[in-house]
Amino acid sequence: MLPHALCSHIQNAFRARHALISVEHNTQNLGILSILLRSGFITSITRGTTTGPNPASFLSDEEKNQRIWATLKYRDDLPVLHSMELVSKPSKKVFMTPSELRRLCSGRRAGPVSPLGMGEIAVVRTANKEFMWIEAREAVSMKMGGEVVCRAR
């Protein structure tokens, strides 16, 4: 699943008031969902299969049936995630240096990207294999740049 498909899938699931969603199991989806989990937009993530969230069946099933299940978070019957949009598009990728990411996180415009607001996060894909998918503020603290994939608020 491409980042734009994942963003729209999550946003549509929140709008439809789903409790659980499943996405295909890959490092990109796992990385983005774990950032959303750490930021408090979703309650939990679990590995499973197409039949449901069950870590035991995940290991024994075929690779094509392996899924990541995410529990969506609501507060006072309203979705915690208001919008999730793509920053880098397949036709125009947005790469930022650590200083540009610092400007973005501190509330100033950085190139074509509008500044992050209160409670908003940006997902960055770094070139470093050690930290493939991280939140923009983590990238600033580690002095790393990369591709700004999406943002959520």
C-alpha cells in the first residue's frame, strides 16, 4: 500500500467511525502506524491475518495474508485524528534538510510545506537504514533530514 492509499484509508476509517482497520504488512505501513501510535492518534497495533488480529496466526500464515490491525482512537465520540494528508506526492517528492525540518517544527514555513500546528505531526522517511520512519521532531533532535511523507492532526 502506498503512503497516499494508507493516508486516505485511515482518514476514511475515522470518518466512517470504524473501530479497527487492517492494512497490508510491510515496513512502511508499520512505521507510519507506529508513529501514529506513539503520537496518540491510534490506540494499538497488532499483527494478524485477513481473518482478524491474531499474532499467533500471523507467524503461521502465508505472507500475502499477513496484515497489520490498528485500533482507532475516539474521544467523546469524536475521532482523535481530524485529517491526514500526503506531503510528498509520487510526482513531486519533498525532501528537507535538518534545518528546514527545524523551521517546519517551530511553526515557520519551510519551502512548499506549511508549518506544523499544535498537536500536528509530520512523518519523515530518512535515508538512514537504522531509522527509516520517524516523526519530524525526532528527526530534528537527531539532526537528520529526509522525505516528508505525510502529516496528521
